[in-house]
Amino acid sequence: MTAQPLPLEQPGPRADGVLKYARIGELTLENGQVLPDVTLAYETWGQLNETADNVILVLHALTGDTHVSRGVVTEEMDDAARVAASHEGWWAGIVGPGCVIDTNRYFVLAPNMLGGCYGSTGPSSPAPDGKPYGSRFPQITIRDSVAAERILLDQLGIRSLRYVIGASLGGARSIEWAATYPELVEGCAVVASGHSATGDQLAWAQTQNLAIRSDPAWAGGDYYGSEGPVAGLGIARRIAHTTYRSAPELNYRFGRQPQGEEKPLADFNASRGRYEVESYLDHQAEKFVHRFDANSYLAINEALMTHDVTRGRGTLKQTLGRTHCNWLIAYVDTDRLFFPSESMIIAAEAPGNVEAHAIRSPCGHDGFLIETDQVEALLRRAFAEQDERLARSVGYLMAGA
């Protein structure tokens, strides 16, 4: 699958919540192409125990990053590392000292997906000729990223995963982890996600991709050195963000209210003003285009489009039947991107008596980020059940001895 892994590059001891880089070498992709000199960016919190079995792998969503939680600022850090570590993470309250994912107990690992733009090898990375890959970057899949992450675990000396936790695109990666490496995964949480991309999701994704590719500034993917397809990427973000929220929430928050003093219907012969919801989506797009690469958006979005954990493995029941992990399946009750029924299908086909748990939220798909109290309660229960299961196993072994 890969050449001999290259040494890790790390910015000093421990360095919680600070970006690190692993040079994992050559990676053969699902489509047979070889991606050379692959780097994975990642962050960690806590310390790996002597048996290397206290690891929780946290996997980000489509446009997420590795910074799940604040880090621990130490004297050894340089100024840049101090600033990075002090920033709030995207799952504050879930990961950290004393949180349900307790960094005093667990070693938490959060890698940036292959194809991303937060340090891992992606379209904006230099190809062997020193120029950005751009249009030459190969198609990648969820399974390819999991294979790269597996090599990272080997380099870190990790022998098992206490839990793999992912939401949205991260959930697609977590279920792929359980199916591909069942011998490593002791617990798997799939939150607001599904076992494969649906026709509805493919339709939403295609419109986003076309928005980027229709922007003349995209230049076929070779726009580096220029501003790039900012307009197209902004439209893609507006489309996606609409699917992240619920229709009732948007209507309740914004309705048909005009934005400030702007008058959408003041004069049909002049440029009209905006409604509040338009201003909201414009704001989301403006923030996004300054932090994300358009080609990475296409690469990761298309990886999600090809997602199907059963590919080459039989039915979903057969695929999940090879696993032996604790399952936590959760959905957001107002989600219109990953409908609750998708979680229920996974729960029905997973081995054992698995329940699909509801996260109650008016906010739609983004509820997994917003309703942290409910997510915390579900994880705490799942961890307690896993601890009880492990204790019983140890008890049986001792009794047999």
C-alpha cells in the first residue's frame, strides 16, 4: 500500500492542540493511482499510555479542521504555537480536560483528511515538480483517507482505538474505519451521517461542484497564483449551508425580514436590497472563501459523493457483521442533509441490539455542533457501556485463568 513511512515532524514535546505533520510516504489509491510523498496534518491532546490503547480518533466534517479543542500552552512553545493552542476548538465542551472526551484520560487524535487544505496533501500541495497539483490531483475516496490515517497510527505506535468518532463527513470516515480495520476499532460513533451517499446528497453536492467549476476563475483547477474561484466557492458554500440548517429555523430566525435599512421591494427598476437570510448566507460565504481552497472542496465533496461502506463487501449487514465494536449511532431530528432514517438503517444492520439516538434540535444538521449537552450525554453513556463491557471481558479472562 505504501513505501516505508518517513519520520514524523513534531513541534516539541506534547504540544496539545498544535498542528503536527506526518510524512507517510507513497500511497496507492483505490483507483490504482499512486500519490507520492503524502503528508497528513493532525493535532493531539493528552498522552498515549504504556499499552497504547487509550486513543480516541476524532474525525472532522466536510470543511472542518483538526482543531477540535484548545491546547495546553507550555513554556516550550514558540509564539505561533501558543496562539494556535489558545484558540477555541470546534467541539468545545466535548474534548478537553474533564470533558466527556477527557484529555487527562484519553489520547485524542484528530487528522486532517487527505485532500484537505489544512496541512494534509491536497490539490494546493506541491507535486513532485514543485508546482501545486491543481487539476492533476487524483480522485480520492473516504477509504483512501482512512488508509492514510492507518499509516499515521502505525507511526505513532497506536495499537487500537478505544473509539472512532465522526459526524457528517467524519461519520462516513468513522464507519469506514470500523469496516476496514475491525481488529483495531473497539468503539465507533457515527453522528448525523450515513453508510453511503444518497441520491439527494449527490444532487446537492453536484450543484455545489458546478458552482465552483462554472466560475471562469477556476481555470480548470489551475488557478494558484491568482485569487481563484471566489464567487463560485461562495455560491457553493451558500448552497451547502442551507442544507446544514433546518427550514423552520431559517423561517423563524429570518422569515421575510429585510436586512437593516435595505429594501428588497422598494424599487423594481433599481438594484434591490437583501432579505436578512440573504445577508446571513452572504456572511457565511464571505467567511468561508478566505479559509478554504476550492479544489480541496471539490476533492472532499466528491469523496463524500463516492462514499459507500459496502463497496466490494456485500450487503450492509454483511459489512457491519464483520465488526465487533461498541456502536453509537445518533441523528439530528431536523436534519435535512443526513435524514434520521439513514442512521436508523445503520443501527438496524449493525450487529447486536443497536439503537439510533435522537439529538433534538431546531437547527438541522448543524445540531451536532450546537447541541453539545446532548452529544456529551450520548458519549458519556456510550463510554460507560464500553467500560462495563471491557470490565466483564477482563473478569471472564481472570475467571478462566
